[in-house]
Amino acid sequence: MGSCIFCGGGNSKEHIVAEWLIRDCDLYKTKFRMGFSQENARGEMDSISQPQPLSGFYTIDVCGTCNNGWMSELEGKAKKILCPLLQITWPTNDKELFQSLFLNSGVIARWLLKTACTFGAKMSVEVMEQIRRDIYADVVPVGIIVDMAYDDEFGHYMAMSRQWNVWKDEKIISMQVGKQSFRLTWQVRHLVMRVHYFPGCEMTMTKPRFPVRIYPKFGISPDYVENGITKRSYHYKTLEQLEHETCYACHDFVLK
């Protein structure tokens, strides 16, 4: 049995998806698609692990002090912030709700990072030790990007990946960057949440759609018009569309 991934202490049982979220969204019997994922040549997402119920999905890589202390406090804050966006029926005032997240962007970033750390430990896609230490110290590390979007397809999905679409020699290639990076993509009902760390790179999106940038610099792109219809920039038809339209411009040294 190893030590706590945050403070180095002992171990306790910790649900990777918070019990409040499982309870409030009635996910006890819901089977998530989860595991490793990467985009294939068709622009779709490959899921490697079989769906499984969240009620039995936990890690023993955290200690009781962290679990019942700062992690529990963080879950309480996240619940109050995110519940309006986790309804079965997507709210019509979604732009207003997203705008209200501005003052809590740091809380959301830290909460998603905490989840990435526990999920990554479970799935052998570990988040770097320094980032785990920063979260424990109530710090969001430089280089962390958090965004959210609406997925028209109702679903439940959770995956850690080191696979990226990057611009290289004026074309997009798919690549992995060892343990230097990670991305957690998490969908609950219609809400998609994503936290990623890819140092030395800048995330770009295929116009006209852009997810809501939660962290580090909060921003919501303007609506756009398509075939005479005004649409939200952060509305996507599928999760695959969001992932497929995300790419990264990076320096050559990152690709070596």
C-alpha cells in the first residue's frame, strides 16, 4: 500500500467521482464510459475500458486527513457552484450561469485537478508530483487550462489521456508527450468539463465554436450565426466534435 499522492501520509478509501454528484445526479446505477481515450483517424474517441458503475469506482491513494479535510471542503464548494449546470434538462440561461463561474474559476480548476489526480492514479496516468503538491498547498499551477462546454448528446464519460492534436509542419498530427502532460475530459449529463496541462503549448479551436475558458483567463466567446440561426459558441453536437476541433500549437522543443 502506497502513500497519499497529495501529502505523503497514509491511505483511505476515496470515491473518484464525489458521492454528492453520484447522489444528486442519480448515477448509482449509471455506467460511465471511462478509461484511456484518444482520437482516431475518423475524428471519433476510442474508449478502451468497459463501462462501469461509479458507486464502486474509488482509489486508496489518498489519506483520511486529506479526504476528510481540504478535499471534502473543496467538494462542498464545487457542489454549490456546478449544480445548476448538472440538471437533466439543460438550462436556457446557460450563458448567465457560465458567467457566474468567473469569481469561482480557481475553485473549479483546483477541484478538477484534484479529480484528475485521483483518477489518474487509478488509471496509471499519473499527474506530476509537483502539481499534486501545489493543489495540496491550495495553488493552481502555471500552465493549467480549464474549459467547459455543452454537449447536445446526453451522456456520461470520463477519461485521462496524453494524446494530443498538434500543429506540426503546417499540418495536424496526433502525438503523445510521455509524463509531461495530461488531459482529463469529463462529461456529466450535458456538461463537459476539461482540465489539461501541456507545457509550452497554446490551445486553439476550430472556428466558430469555442468552449468557455474557465482558467486561467476567464472568457466566453460571442455567439455566431450559421444558416441564419444564432448559436452559442460553446454548444457542441457531440463530445467527439469538441475533442476533434481542439488542437495545440507548440514549440519544436516540445515535440522532440
